[in-house]
Amino acid sequence: MKKDSEKNYPEDVVKPMTLQEPEVGYLINTTRHGIPYHTFTKMTEKSPFGLDDWSSFLHLSERTMQRYKKEKKAFDPIHSERILEITMLYDRGSEVFGKSEKFDTWLNAKSIALGGIKPKELLDSTFGIGMLKNELTRIEYGVLA
């Protein structure tokens, strides 16, 4: 994992207080201050999720999401945390599968290991995201059951 001093943070996201501060400092600061909508857009450009997906993941109506965009508003800490969790999970999944397209396919296919649920359907809760992280670790190490 890159050190904070090597990362390319969007300029409008709150940066860590010092270069020595661990990654967790960046995540906490960003979560506490909220992710501005335009930064959210930049962060999520590479993901396959549309506004309707994000609305579902964040438990916000599409209308509310559009209002955030129009008013150039920052997301509340709870929503910012979920955005970061999903973004990090997506990066991790793309890494495990080697290509984001392969991970996209996995996200939308029913998983026997997850009880026949599509992994994408679990992105609306921290518990579900944790299950997906665990499943990605099992896939990475070849433990498929």
C-alpha cells in the first residue's frame, strides 16, 4: 500500500494532517468532513454503478442525490464512510480479479458462497461489505467454499 506522501488525493478531499499519519487518518478526516458531490463523482467514475445503485447503497433517494449535486453539497459522514468503503472494496476486487470487468461480472452473478445472492446486493450495509471483503480474501487464496 502506498504511503500518504505517495498517494494522489483529489485536491478537494481533506488530506492527512501530516505526511507520517497513516492511511486511517486520511479516511477518518475525509469521513468526518464529508465527501463533496463533485469529488464523489470523480471517485466513482471507474465503478460500474449508476446513480440508482449509489442511491440504493447510501439509502438516499435519487432526488436527494441530485439535490446534493445541484447544491454542491458534501455527503454526511455516514454516507461518506459508505462511499469510501465501497470504493476501496471495488479497488480490492479489481485487484483480486485482475481486471475490473471480471470483478463487475462477479458482482452481478449469483454467488453460491453468499447463499445465492448477487454480491452487488450486499453493498448497502457495512455488514454486507465485510462479507464481500472476506469472500474476496477467500477467492484470492483459492478457498472457494
